[in-house]
Amino acid sequence: MELQLGLALPPPPLIPIETFDLNSYGNYETREALGTNALSWPLLKLGPADNDINNIHHHNSSSSSSSSGGGAGCKKRSFDEAPFFDEKRNVPKTLHLLLWTNQPNDEDDDPSNVLHENSSSAIFKNDGEGLVGWPPVKTWRKKVHHQIPNGGAENNRLPAVENGIGGRASKSTYVKVKMEGVPIARKIDLSVHHSFEGLTNTLMRMFGISDGNRKSFKLTYQDREGDWLLAEDVPWRTFIRSLKCLKLIRSRG
Amino acid sequence: MHKKMAFSFPDEVLEHVFSFIQSDKDRNAVSMVCKSWYEIERWCRRKVFVGNCYAVSPRMVIRRFPEFRSIELKGKPHFADFNLVPDGWGGYVFPWIAEMAGAYPWLEEIRLKRMVVTDESLELIAKSFKNFKVLVLSSCEGFSTDGLAAIAASCKNLKELDLRDCEVDDLSAHWLSHFPETYTSLVSLNISCLGSDEASFSALERLVRRCTNLKTLRLNRAVPLDKIANILRHAPQLVEFGTGTYTADVRPDVYSDLAGVLSSCKELKSLSGFWDVIPDYLPAIYPVCSKLTSLNLSYATIQSPDLIKLVSHCPNLQRLLVLDYIEDSGLEVLASSCKDLQELRVFPSDPFGAEPNVSLTEQGLVAVSLGCPKLQSVLYFCRRMSNEALVTIARSRPNFTRFRLCIIEPKTADYLTLEPLDVGFGAIVQYCKDLRRLSLSGLLTDRVFEYIGTYAKKLEMLSVAFAGDSDLGLHHVLSGCESLRKLEIRDCPFGDKALLANAAKLETMRSLWISSCAVSFAACKLLGQKMPRLNVEVIDERGPPDSRPENCPVDKLYIYRSIAGPRFDMPPFVWTMDEDSGLRLS
């Protein structure tokens, strides 16, 4: 199919899609015409209909291990450890766990509806300030770019940078957060928070601290001079501008 | 089988023949010819590559390959580079080091990508492997300069220490002094990711002076320009060099020092670094430009005229990384000067700006595609594209193996016709028959996926964002792309159907990442239950997925094939769907 710009493209060809016939699985090569069955969701409710699937799954694994005349794929199973996968092995490329049809989506399983219903999984996570991880530029590249002077050629001298990674002038500002007693540090994007309450809520969730236990933790931060301070002692703006990293400590008494 | 093979070679002969086979794919093929070849091959495999550290356990690898000398491991999914994988997800190398330290002390090379490496791991490496030679950490994190000090102090035969793109806790620059005065075997050192203002220049200088085999040296930003001459003076044999900060008060003595010392580096083929460049110092590198094959200017914040001057001095350039300051005009000059160009990466100088700040458009990419006959790999950030340009690019450059285009604003249509860019990308996959890697962007419908499924038969890695209309798109890719190994998707209207209808395909791939799409928790559970050889990981920082209705989409889903079973080092926001998940969660 030659792609000619300017000509109307032919409609997409009917792609022969392998159908999954529950009754005669094992026929990998079958290329039947599309079934006209409606989408069958019962597979998701693990009920009596599941029996067929279980049988067929076992049939699948036993048939490939017992077949003798096959190619390299069969021999692999006789070894003690399964060696690394061979992409050319003859496996069914489309094991259907449900029937595929070309019918338009029913209203209740339209993915875009489901997407809208759950705003917490909506695309814009940064409250409209920008997408997480987009454009796909590595973090340290983002930081470097914002050292760039606006003037261009005249502005040759750039300010010396504090550390090799550069300042945090980019829109997504990630800082390290550690919790006392937890070896693994996390990172949090400061640009999506505008208050201590919002920040604390996120941190509680991140480290799995329940509401009841909230009071036993205090948020501290390390400023540019290296001193550790209590977060709530300073106004939000000061906090944001001077902090380098955060730490949750257990408050005593 | 053995008895029937009257003409079989003795094992030693076969082993000798196998020693010429280096590629993992070929070695894997060899190992499947027959049982005796499997046995011979496994005993003489010296380099092991594990593309996903959770696909297999360290013990399994060691059991199968008892005498390997070199291992390469990859951890986190690629989208971790863009902060899409929450911290703490996994990818810890320590269990591997611990198993290997116990198994045999003759390991020589460790190469890691996107893994969490602790100081403890580094100390264990330093202690356990007496003949340790190569440590390459690419995009790794979790360690500090203390760990590096341990490596420096103990690894007497270290040849290569490469920390490209790592996040290192910079406690002290004095780790460099831990290389003993008797240590001279360094061949390659890349510390470009390190910070630390108080760089230990004298220790660095002494190290460079006594390591006369040093071929690669990539400094970090903290090394000032006037110190470079002192360092380079002792290393005229360098082949690859990365400067530190390339700015200083313009002083004639600094300039002439630098120019003089650079021109004595007759073997120099690759330059990088160039942080904070001021154009006045650029001509210092002109004498070496004619031999350069690789140039990384992606931190060089200089404008088009200076870039053009520089690039026109480099007729033998094969690889160029540059910021979009080069503009279309610069790329046109590149196209006419650098006929050997194979790889081009153009990064955005202002990725978050709403308006274009430079005159870089699709024209630059068209110019390079038309002018550079050997161009095969491209990563290009721009703000507009047209189907016409893409078709021209595809027709003129069918030898592309990697084509990654990022149009900065999601869902941007063809700026000339306002249509989707389906036809343009379709042309890319149709004409570039050897295309192995593709990244899509712009306004795209299901149609582009139909083209990809139909034509991209050699495609191994596909990155998709903000594209498609329905599950049909994903279905085209999963059912059509025969060579697909890695698929990463974000923010597309793909749901359960395509995924479930192509479940077996997932076992033939290394991994699938799908985030901010419409795959329901119910589908994840079903996949996990029915596909025991897949690890189906639901990553969701909102809380347990079963605290929401089953048909709710999960935030992030990472599916990968594994013979090691589900892992046990998951943080609280990751759940593996398996046979028991239905019982465990409710």
C-alpha cells in the first residue's frame, strides 16, 4: 500500500484478527472471520464460565511441552531452568482472554469515559501547571537549560553553579524526602504544592502514615546553608525558596 | 542424540568456535541447537546480559553460567528517566552483588543501567572481586562518593569507571585520592555527573599523570577551564575528553595554554562537556575538530552562529548532540559539511516555554535527512511538524534504525494541513524497513498504529504518548509488530480489550509500561491470574487498587515476563497481580 500524500487514503483494511473460540483452542493458525458475538465481560467475573478458560490454559501448556516434532521451542522445556526466551518461538501471538470485535464501544466500557470519571488519574497531574515527565527530557537536562540567559549572545558570563547538577529553576522542582527509619528516600515535586497542609497530606500518603499517626511526625528541612529547621516555623515562601531536602522525623513528647 | 552424531566435534573444538560468537542473541540461538551445545555454551559464556533484572534471579543466572566474567543488568523501566516511576520502585543491585560475591571472586565487569546502587554494594564489589576491571553505572542512583572511595582504594586492576548520568551523593571530592599512588591502570574515567565544588584537582592531576593508558576522561562541571590545560598536558594520548565548565575570564594566557595543549592531543576523537560555554574560548578546539567523530554540545548554551562555525570545522563528525540553538540554519550547514553523520540529537533549550524561543522547525530535520546519507539515528525535539516533511524524510533516509521525534506540545497537528500526523509516521515505518526504535508525538489517531502494525516488522521499541483513539490502536501494535520487545505508553485511551486480547504477546516481549491510560484493575487481576509467566505490577500512589471499584483505571501498570516469579522487594505502592492477588487484596 503506497502512501501517497494528497490522495485520499483508503479505509483501513479489514485486519484478519484471530478469534478465540473457547471450544477449540489450540488451533493457533486459525484465521477465521470475525465473530459477531458481542463483547463478553463474564470473563472478568470469575464464575462458572471460568472453567473453560482454566481447561484451555492447561491444554495450552501441556500441548506445547509434549509436542515432539516442533522446533527449538519444544526442546527448551526439557532443560532444568527455562533459558532466556526466544522471540521466534511459535506461541500464539494473541491469546485472547476475551473476544475481540470491531464493534464500537458500548457506553459503559468506553475507556475515555472511565478516564474522565476518575480525575485523580487524569492527565494533568500538576494542577494544570504542566505534565509530569513531559516533554521527555531527563531531569538533569531540564535543570541545565534554565541557566540560559535571555539575551543570548551578549550575556556570555553565566553565574557559577552551586553543584554540578545546577540550580532548580525548572518548572518541576523535585526534592528528596527521607523519613526517619526508612532507608529509601523518595522524591516529591514541590511545584504542585502551595501550602504546608497540601505538602503534608502528600507526604503522609507517600509514606503510608495514617491520619491517627500524623501527629507523631514533624516535617523538617535542610536549607541552603546546611542547617536543619522545622518546616512550620517559617512562611511557605521562605520555605520553598531555601529548602534543599526534606526529612520527616518522629516528634518526641 | 549424541550416539547418532557420528561426526560431532570434541567439546574443546566447539568451545573454541563459540568463543568467536559474542552477541547474546547468537549465543542464545547456539544454546538451543541441542543439549550438548547448551552445556558447552553455558560453560564458556563470558558475558551475560540481563535486560530486566527481575526477569530472572541471580541464582538462576549463576547456576546456568558458572564462569561468566562480565554482567550487564538493567533495572527500572525507561520512563523512570522522566520521573514517571516513583522512587523506591525497585531495581536494587545488592542482591545480585551478594550472590555473585559468594559464587566466585573472578568477576571482572559490571555494567548497570537504571539501578539502585548503594555504598554497601560498591564496598562489596571492592572487597569481593580481586580482578575487578570495569564498572559502568548508567543512570543509577543511591550511592555516594564514599562508595566510590572504596572502589578506588581496593580495585587495583580497575580499568574503567564510568558514572554516566548518575545521581551521586557528593559528600567529598577526596574520594579520588583513594586511588593508591601505585595505581596506574585506569583507561576510562567518566565523572561528568558529579557535583562538588571543592574538586580535588591535584589528586585528579596526579591520577591522570600516572595513568599513561588513559584514553577516556570526562570531567565534571566543577573543573574550571584554567585547570584543564594542566590536566590535559599529562594526557596527550586521550581519545575522548569531556571538559568541565567552559567559561572563565577571557585571558590570553589561559586561551593559549588551552589551545596549545589541545592541539597536542593528536588522538582526540570525541569531545563533550562544555558547560557554560563562552564563544571566545571555542576556537581553542578548532585544531582538533578535523579529527572529531563525536561531539556533545548538549550543554553548550551558545547561539547558532558560533555553533555553525564550530560544526563547519568538523567534516568527519559521525555523532552530534546539540541544543536547538543550532536552529534550522545550523542544521543546513551540518547537512552540507558533515557527510559522515550517523547520529543526531537535538535537545530543547526551553522545554517548558509556551512559545518557540529559537528558529528550529521540521526544516532542520529535513535538511539533515536529505544531506547526510549515513544518518540512521535521530532524536529531535521541535515545535511543529508536517506529514509532508515526514514523508520527505522517510523517502530520503530509508536507512533509519532509530527515529525519535518529540513535538513538544502534545497532540500537535500537521501545521500545514491541520491533519493528524498518521501518514507521516506511516511513511517512516513503511520506508525505513530496518527501524528498530520509534518514538511518536503529535496528533495521532488509531490509523498510525495500523501503519505501524502493518509495516514496522523489525521494530523493537516503541514509545507512545497522547495518541490514538481506542483499543484498536494498541491492538494493531501488539498483533502486528513481530519484533516488539519494549512498549511504553502514557496518556492514551487504551483500555482492557487490546491488552487482554493480546495477552500471549506480552510473553514474547521484555516489558510493557502503560500509565495514565484506561486499563482497569479488574483487567490487571485477570492478566496476573491467567499469565503466570508475567509479572503484572500495578503502581498506584493513591492507595490500594482494591479500595476503588474494579473498573477504575490503575495509575501505572508495568508488565514484564519473568521466570523468577513475583518479586519481594516492592514498596507499599506496588502490587503484583498473581494467582493469589484476588485473595490477598480483599
